[in-house]
Amino acid sequence: MQLLDGKFVSEKLKNDIAAQAADFLKETGRKPHLVAILVGNDGASETYVASKMKNCEKVGFQSGLIRYDSSITEAELLNKIEELNKNPQVDGFIVQLPLPKHIDAEKVTEAIDYRKDVDGFHPINLGRMQRNLPCFIPATPYGIMLMLEEYGIDTTGKYCVVIGRSNIVGSPMSILMARNNNPGNCTVTIVHSKTPDIKEYTRKADILIAAIGKADFVTADMVKEGAIIIDVGINRVESAETKSGFKLKGDVKFDEVAPKSSYITPVPGGVGLMTIVSLLKNTLAAAKREVY
Ligand code: GUN
């Protein structure tokens, strides 16, 4: 079993991004600029956004955080998005999800100029990704592809099962793994909450990507000997072991699944760190106008 080390790979990629950001500053007199909008104060979202901002600073990007109370109206949020779309100083921006129920997340996603949509959630980016055209790829799936690439894992001809069909991870992940590229070139199945017997599929998977958001969901009996296991889960579970009173757990029961696997990502220290690097890569590409 080999650990897919998100810390090592993300640090390496961040060094490369920082060097490119320094060159960009020399050439243009400005830094790549990412803005995040955070609505409300969901604990997990607060942590993710703070980490995104901190990492921008680390690689020499300009960053900005716009915070709103959860009572903000949809119209107010759409106005701010329009302002950011027009602001030439801003290369890319994201609206952290989830949003309060009274705001239509689909409307918000589609209001973002696809050329600044460094989350890759806009239907234009999603459609272009499916056709293998230049686009912004959603950060978590992109990070997983970068990790597979970094370890030189040939996925061609393999059977890949993705657990979960979210717009953010499961759905784009399945598209990427089926595309005519390596990593990719897989036969892909998505299983989800309405799949009658998930294990029937996962047991056959050469590559298993767990993005279901349930701690310890994938157990040893669900996994094929020698499989590659990618754990996207970041589940906060209560724990007496830590000072904060909770700890992070993946969707995979690591201790029993790891010995059966050929490669596996740990939680924390795996996919989560790659997600942030991918967002930085998309922002740099937006600043350099490499995509659009
Ligand atoms: N919520 C969970 N993951 C993400 C992400 O990658 N981007 C945004 N905007 N919200 C999220």
C-alpha cells in the first residue's frame, strides 16, 4: 500500500504556483487576485474559506473575502456578483456553498462570468469540460486528477466507481475519469443514495472514489484487493480525543481498507489539500488569461 500524500504534492505544486505568481507580478505589476464570498457562518465553510485566503497569501496572490449575514437577499448577492464580473482587478471569484435556502444556488452559479468562474461550476465550464475543451475544472476533481498524475498512475482501461453524484465532486469526477485522456480513459459507474446495492459495484472497482459525505462509509468488504482508493470525505465527528471536541474523518474506514489497497489518500492530508491547490491553479490561469 502506498499513501497518496496530499501534503507533499500540494506543497510541491504550490512552490511552482508561487514562482509563476512572482513572474506574473514582475511582468504585469500586479498579483493574481481571488475573491471569495461567504454568506452566513457555517463552521465548515468558515474553515475552508479561511484556508483558501491563507493559501493565496502563501503563494503571493491578492485575496479578498466578502462576508454577508445569512439574511442577505438573493438580489443583493446577484448585484455583488455583477460588480465582481465587471471589476478588471479581480481575476476570479467564488461563492462558497452551501447558501441559505432562500437563495437559489443555481441562479447564483449561472450569474458568475464563466471566465472568472475559478470553481468551474458554471454550466459553460461544465459543458466544455465534458467536451475536453479549455475550461476551469472544479477544484476537488481537478486536485484528484493532479494527484493521480503526480504518482504516475495509469488509469487507462480501469473500472472506476464514484460514490456520490454532487455537482461539486461526484458528477464532474465521473466525467473526468471517462474522458479520452490519462488520467481518465476509465469505464465509470456512479453510485448514490438510490442505488440498491452499492457494494455490488464498489467490490469490482479498480479505482474507488468516495464522495458521499458519510464518515467510515466504505468498509473493507466493499473494496477489491489492490484497488486505488480516493477519499474525498471531510466529515466532522465528535471526539473526546481532541481539544476542539471533534475530528475529521473520511468517507473510508482507513484502518481496515488501507491494507487491501494499492494506493490510498489519507484524511486529513489527502484530497482536501489538493482542492486548494487546484483553486490556486485556476486563479493563476484566469490571471494569465490562459483559458479564456
Ligand atoms: N463547498 C464545498 N466545496 C466547495 C468548493 O469547492 N467551492 C465552493 N464555492 N463551495 C464549496
